[in-house]
Amino acid sequence: MKLYNLKNHNEKVNFSTAVKLGLGQKQGLFFPVELPVINNIQLSEILKMDFITRSTEILSRFIYNEISKEELYKNVKTAFSFKQPVKVKITNNIHCFELFHGPTLAFKDFGARFMAQMILSINKNNESVTILTATSGDTGAAVAHAFYKMKNVRVIILYPKGKISELQEKLFCTLGKNIKTISINGSFDDCQNLVKEAFNDKKLKESIGLNSANSINISRLLAQICYYFEAFSLIPKEKRNNLVIAVPCGNFGNLTAGLLAKSLGLPIKSFIACTNDNDTVPRFLKDGQWNPKKTVSTISNAMDISQPNNWTRIEELFNRKKWNLKELRFGSVSDSVTKETLKELFQLGYVSEPHAAIAFRLLRNQLKKDEFGLFLGTAHPAKFKNTVETIIKNKILLPNELNNRINLPLLSYNINPDFKKLKQFLIEK
Ligand SMILES: *Cc1c(COP(=O)(O)O)cnc(C)c1O
């Protein structure tokens, strides 16, 4: 698989290098030179396969010449060795596709665990690797657990202090061993900028074997394509031509993966790009002005991102496929409407959480008569226990994944958003 840097099309790398580098020169994102396409006959066969076999098939369309199918199958099986996504009926024509049954209770487990397998698989010489990543909540946990106790891998996770839920924090800041966590006195965008600066520092990058695990890493995006096929395979045949999928967006990795699934040949009619008040993309789609504002804190904190990294990939994909951005549906939902929506869902018999609720809201507003809608359940409601319980006035039970960590002490360090401080940490700890 060849990929080019979106900021410098002359920089071309193979899949392994793209996985190792994360970002290219000038912090450009990598994008596939070739966009594979599956024809209708292949598609109907692929849809009949079990999740692991199908996912291997899809991934091998991209990386067949670097990792054999046999090896890939093993990697996929190890990476996705947890309860598969579940489709839950909410109304007659709207279902939730729950992606949060992995070890850290969010869809990020798919990308992070597949990436961990890829890093192991390409690190044949057992060199030491430092994974540096920024998280707005759920990436950190997924990455930490995916690499926990892995030999030769040190993981450093930055997160905005006080801006992720207490339970989210407990899930990954209590592990220790090869997992180091740093709370940053700033926003997620500050964390992301620190990571970018570290990658710009060539010497540092080489001396500590720096690798990113953000949703910018191509291996994570590819892994996420797989569950869109699973979703499609679970939809009744007569609804498949009119499927609309609402995606709660932060850094827009999940939506990028969905669009890549469509570009492969999965006939999804339309996507809705859903945000909270950090609505850079919805405003852009409305008036054509890219005008990020200061990030605001909301109850859907994993989406508190005003400069979504993956957006350039989405633009590139639309250009390459000659799709029109006007066909991408969008919307943003305020905290107060999100709360109302959580109550509405509860009355429909479903306990949700703020991120999915945003997607449900826009889906139920925008779905046309003959369409069938899926919204992605990106995290388990228990991760946002306090918020959700206050809103629905009911108790939520903690699943074991959280119960086991709740009383453990936090092991995080704390620094200001100052690159010198981070660099010192990277060298010394
Ligand atoms: C990460 C995350 C999102 C946003 O996903 P992106 O791929 O960054 O757009 C939405 N909801 C939850 C619960 C998340 O953890």
C-alpha cells in the first residue's frame, strides 16, 4: 500500500512507514494512493462472512502486499477479540449501532488494538518505541490498554486536565508499568499541538522512536472501516438502499473510516456529520468558511475539538471520488438539546450517553420517510455515569471494566502546555 502526504504529494511511503511515522513532513496526513473498490458480487460475498474473516478481507485490499492474509487474519483476530458490535432497535426506522463492547468501552478499541498489532508486526527487530498520543477522553484508554505490558513499547498519553470524565481518567491513568499519563493544563487542541511539536523535533523523534497513536494513524482508520461493513450486514435487505448513518464527530476519524467504507463500494446512501457546539465543520459546510473558534467544554467531551485533524482526508476523498461535499449531511447540537435528547431516548427505553445522543438527535431530525437510520453508539453510558444519571434520574450500573479500576489511585503527572517541559519528560522518564 502506497500513501502520500496531503501536504506534500511527493512524499510517498508504504503502509509500515506510515504506521511508524504517524504524520509526514510538515505534519501532513497520509492518504492512500490507490482507493480499492469491491464490486457487487464480491460485496455480497463479503457481507456473508463472519466479522474476523470479513475484516481481514477488507484490510487486505489495502495492505495485501505488505502483510500476508494469514498474518493479517491472526492480527485481526487478536485485535478484535472482544464482544462484537450490537445493533439495538430504538424506533421502527432508527437503530443504534453499539461499538462500545470492547475492553475500554468505546469504539476506539478497534483502532487502537489493531494499531498495536500492526506495530508489533512491523517492528521485527524489537526496537524500542515510544507511543505519544493526545486524547480527548477515550483514545487514551484504548491505546493504553492495547499496549499495556507490551515489550519494548512505552506509551505516553496527554489529556486536558479536568476536561475528561472521572471514570474515563480512572480507566487509563491507573495502569502504570509502560503506560505514563500526563494531564495538561489546557484544552485537547493544546495536547494535540504538543504532540505535533514533538513530531517536528527530528532528533527527539529518532532518539526515542516516536510513534503516534492518534486517529491520524492510518492503521486506526483502516481498522474502523471494518465495522461499517458489519453494520450494513445487520440491516434488513429491503432497507439497505436507503441507509443513513449518523456519526458523532470529534477528530473526524470515525467519519473518515465510514466514507472509506463507502468508497470501497459499501452502498451507504448518506452520512450525517454530527458535532456539539465545537462546530467548525458544520459551519464550514454551511458557508464555506473554515473558521475554528476556541474549543468549548461540553458534556460530550470526546468531541470537544475545534480543529479536527482528519477533515483534510475527508476533503481529499471527496475530491478523489468526485463526490460533492453538499451531499454530506451535518448538524450540531447544544448541551441543553443533548440533555433533552438523552431523556427522550430514556423514554424510548434506551439508556444512552451524550455523544450518541447528538447523533440520534440529528438523525431523527433529518431522516426522510423512506430512509433507514443508524447512529453510532461510540461509548458505553457508564463512562459518563454522573452526567447521564443526573439527566435521566436513574442509576447506571458500572460494568466490570470500570468497577475494577474505580478505587485505584491516579498515577498521572501534570504539566503546562509547554513543549520544553514535555520534551524533558520524554527524554527523562
Ligand atoms: C473519539 C470519540 C468520538 C469522536 O470520534 P472521532 O473519530 O474523533 O471523530 C465520539 N464519541 C466518543 C465517545 C469518542 O470517544
